[in-house]
Amino acid sequence: MNWNALEWDRAAEELTWERMLGLDGSLVFLEHVFWVVSLNTLFILVFAFCPYHIGHFSLVGLGFEEHVQASHFEGLITTIVGYILLAITLIICHGLATLVRFHRSRRLLGVCYIVVKVSLLVVVEIGVFPLICGWWLDICSLEMFDATLRDRELSFQSAPGTTMFLHWLVGMVYVFYFASFILLLREVLRPGVLWFLRNLNDPDFNPVQEMIHLPIYRHLRRFILSVIVFGSIVLLMLWLPIRIIKSLLPSFLPYNVMLYSDAPVSELSLELLLLQVVLPALLEQGHTRQWLKGLVRAWTVTAGYLLDLHSYLLGDQEENENSANQQVNNNQHARNNNAVPVVGEGLHAAHQAILQQGGPIGFQPYRRPLHFPLRIFLLIVFMCITLLIASLICLTLPVFAGRWLMSFWTGTAKIHELYTAACGLYVCWLTIRAVTVLVAWMPQGRRVIFQKVKEWSLMIVKTLIVAALLAGAVPLLLGLLFELVIVAPLRVPLDQTPLFYPWQDWALGVLHAKIIAAITLMGPQWWLKTVIEQVYANGIRNIDLHYIIRKLAAPVISVLLLSLCVPYVIASGIVPLLGVTAEMQNLVHRRIYPFLLMVVVLMGILSFQVRQFKRLYEHIKNDKYLVGQRLVNYERKSGKQGTSPPPPQSSQE
């Protein structure tokens, strides 16, 4: 009620850049700097310095210092031990404050304990648990790659940080895909079947609130149960299939992941290509998820009818839907016959529609058959057998198909299994997709099928041309330019000759092109962003080959070719004409690409600063001399001079 706009305007006028940066002679800037430095110092002192030294003194006193130093993570383990000791101390102090009835101290100690407890639980849930899953996956898959625990120990000793991070990343990916599969199961199964698993889509689910309210032993029990479940699934779907494959197909394993000196692509580029291109292309397709959901539903229906658990697994929802549809049809028929509607008719159907629209509810009743525990046990056995067979198919079929297809190209040479697995996955996906499309087209007749095949053949030809330009030429040129500008000057001395691998440059160029496209789409509006958005909007079915070549492929390839050719022409054609020495020619030839990059970056920075100074100049000029602005109508001058004078055209005074 006491708000005054003039006071806010006056405060905004007082807050200027000179005042914020301390250029007007005031001490406000120094005061801000002092507070920021003080808060950062206090944060480091409370949350890092004190826990580390508490843990260090405790480990030294207990005689565990040598064991902690041998782990290669002395600082992290010492800090975690310090936090654990702080939590135990806070619990003891909280209990003493409760006994002596110090309510304020008890409340303060409780808040501090909650902060430490939540921090430790977050570290366990996000850090320790994925790390355990990653190491267990690695241990169970050693025979698949013909490795031993000694090899993993040597790799850990040579690079402990990188090894732990890679295992944590693998474990995190495993936990993420497991959670995604559980969410898919919840869409198929009856609400209440997976009561023992937390529902991440539940709006009432709050993990931080659970960490605060549940006691430590509940979290510890849940953590142990999660480790047992995840570890058992790894044994069932990885270790046991590997043993079966080695016994049935001795020559199939191990997978070839060793790199040789003449390998066209490095392991890093292959893994990045697989994670950034192959898997997203497969997982982003809505058909893949629908196929998986259809398979899960078919398996559930089959298991439900075989074991008489249809009501338990899927509920009585289908029967309710059928009765609701029948009730709606009866009501519609009654209305068509001008019958008097009964009060409350259709409420059951409306209730079912509301339930279906709002999503699954927390629990649905089901019919409990005879010998229910035995049937549940048989269901679990059937599920384990199905998972084992599915794992065997996933471990053998894509790799076998990829090896067979690659043998036509490379002969008997050994190929990295990332190549074969990616090729096999794509072939299997395309085969399943083609079969589903043909099954959907069969009822439409032979003529429609031929017309569709003709349209899809033309679309495939256009897509191959676009892929050759945008996924072949552009990444190759971009990767080669990156190699010449960044990698070669940093890694190869002047007295050595750099070697370029086109396959590796292309693989890294794909990643660079994807990053550049993402940054372009997130950046301001300009011609490249407009063209990329238009190509995305058209999609594959409405692909415009002429537009893509004229607006996107030709300009980008021209710029990349000029960036590659102009420095080479200068270094190899113009510099030798100047009569310089061979050493100078080599220096210019090797350093001209980063030099021109630096020149372009400096020119861009200078042009940006010039534009900013122009804007600042206009702002200062308008702030100093502009009196006001007036909007007037624009009218053309008439041909007659004797008429009334035209209105003023200036909008500034």
C-alpha cells in the first residue's frame, strides 16, 4: 500500500555501472567484494576444511592412514570420514540436549544433523551406488573381453581417477536405463504390482523429504536391497549368458576391442560415436519404445493366462472398459430413440474415462487365484528365463550380423566390436521396421504398396544424398580442419610430420558438427539457425533436396573448403616465392592454420567491441541530449505545392 514508483525509479537511477564497479569513488563495490570473499571463505572453512581435518586426525589416531593413502583418494575418503564423525557427534549432542531440555540447542543441532545426513545420503545414492554397479558390471563381463582382475588393477594404478570415473559413468547409465525400463513396466502393469519400487512419476514422491524423515537404518536396508537386486540382474543378464555362450559357441567370444597400430579409428572416437550417434538414433525413435512396450505387454498377457495371473498383472481394467463402452453405446442408442434419460446414466463410463485420462492410480484390486505364492514363484522363474533368453539374443545376434556384413568389406581382418555391434543394431532395427511397415500396408492392396515403395525409394535416395553431404563431407572437412588448427600444432613437434587418419577425423567431425548444430539452435537468430530449423521442421518424409543443397550444404562446404585451401595456398604457393628458408617454410606451413584462427577470433572480438561501443555511445547521447520521443503518421508529399505543409517527419527533439 505504501509503494511509490518514484522511489524505485530513483533507486534504479542511483544503481549505475560506475557505482557497481567502484569507479565513482564509493566503497560499495569493495563492500560487495568483501562479503563475497567472506562467504566463500566461511563455506570452504565449514564444509571442507573442518571435515577434512577431523577425518585426518581420526584416521591418524586409529592407524588407518596408510590404508587410506593406498586408495589413491586420500582427500575424498578423509573428508567423508570427517562428515560421518560429525554426524555421529551431532546425534550424541542432540540426544544430550534432549535430556537436559535445551530446546534451542536441540533444534540447531537437529538442523545441522539433517544437513550432514542429506549430504551423505546424496553422496551414497549418486556416487557410491553407481560406482558399485559399474565395478560389478566390469567384473561380470571380464570373460567377454578376455581380461582379468589383474588388468583392471593395473589400469586403476596407472590412472585411478579416470578408471573410477569411467566405472561410475557406466554404473550411472545402467541405473538410468533400469529406471527407464521400470517406468515402462508401470505403464503396462496394474498399479500396485510394483509396490516395492519407488514411483519416480508420483507427484507425491519427494526424495529429499524421504532422506530427512526416514531413519538411517531404513536407508541402509534400502541400499543393501538395491545392491542385491541390481547385482542379481547383472549376474542373470550378463555373467550367466557369457558362460552359456562360451560353452555353446567357444569361438564367438571374446569380443575384439583391442586396437592395433593401423586401426583407422581410435577407441575414444568410436565410443563417442556410439554414444552420441548410434544409441540416440535408436532410442529417440518412438517406434523402438512402442515395440518394447508391445513386447512387454504380450509377455505379460501370455504369462497371465498361462499362470492365471491376468487379474493380478493387468487388473480388471479391460473388462471395465468393455462394460463402459457397452454402457455408452446403450445410452447413445436410448438418446437416438428419444428415450427419457435416467439420472446418473453413464456415470460409470465417465468415471472410467476420468481414470484413464488422469493416469494410473495408486492401487487397483485384483482377483487372487488358488496357490497364489506358487504362481508368483513360477512367474519369477518365467521372468528370469525370459530375461536370460533376451540377453543371449542381444549379446549374439547384433554382433553376429555385424561380423557377417563386415566380412564382405574387410575379409578376415579383425574389426572392433563397436563397428560390428553398431552395424548389427542398425540392420536389426531396419529389418524390424520394414516388416512392421509391410504388415501395416498389406490390407491396402498391391497397388498402394507399389506406390508406397516408389515414394519411399525416392525418399531414401534423397536421404542418402543429404547424408553423404551433411554426414559425410561436412564432418570430414570439419574434423580435418580441427586436426590442422588444434590437434596437430599441440601434439606434433615441428621436426616431425603429422599423420592424418580420415576415419578418425570424420568420427570426431561428427561430434563437432553435432555440438555446433546444438549451439547454433540455442543461439541468436541468423541464417544458419533458420535453415537448420527449416530442415528439422520438414523432416525426412518432406525432405527438400534442392533447399538443403542450396541453403545449407553448399555454403557450409564452401566455407570449410576455403578455410582448408586458402592457408595451404598461402603456405605452399606464395611463401616459397618470397625466398625464405626451408625452416621458415615449414614453420609457416605448420602454424598458419592456428594463426589465421587467432586472427579471425581477434577480428570477431574487435567487431563485437565496436558494436558494443556504438550502442554505448548512442545510449549516452540519448541519455544526455534526448528530450522526448513522439510518434507521428507518415504521409507522402503531395504533388501540389500550394497545399498545406506536410507534417514533421522527425521523431526526436
